[in-house]
Amino acid sequence: MISQMSPADYAARAARDEAPLLLDVREDWELAIARIDGAVHIPMSQLPDRLGELDPQGEIVVLCRSGGRSAQVTRFLQQQGYGRVSNLAGGILAWSEQVDPAVPQY
């Protein structure tokens, strides 16, 4: 089972300067449509080759459009030894609905 974090919980932690690393695994074209400031962008397909860019001891929250790809990446990171990783429940669509309606939905 993977850990989930709601967009509201992430936003609350960010407001207190306690936000984990937000890892956006969407494709470049998706990022051009909608983004969350401060997120680190590593497309899902590039992640195996770019694991060295992530701190295995750090806390990571993984983001995609709706939560499916990010759930897969969360599992993958756990299998690679990343112990503090969560899926952003509902992805950027939920972020737009719950936190920042200025973020476009697509």
C-alpha cells in the first residue's frame, strides 16, 4: 500500500515552509498547460535514469494529472529504497479543485 497526501495537506505544509519535495512526473507538454510552482519536473519515463537527482532520505510527494502515474512512481521509488514517499491524491486535477482554481484542468 502506498501513502497518499491530499492537495490540501500539501498546501498547508507548504504554507508552514514544511513542504516535502514535490516531484512532477508528467510530460513536458502537460507541464506547459498546468504547473505547481516549486515542483521538480522529472518525466516518468526518465525517472530510472535520473534517480540520482532525488534524495533517498528526503520526503517526496509525487504528482501527475490524476494520481495514477504518480501512484506507480511512488511504488517504484519505494522499491528503490525511498522510504518517505507519497502520492499526491487526485493529482493536479485535485490541486486545481481543492487548492488553486487558477491551475488549468486538462
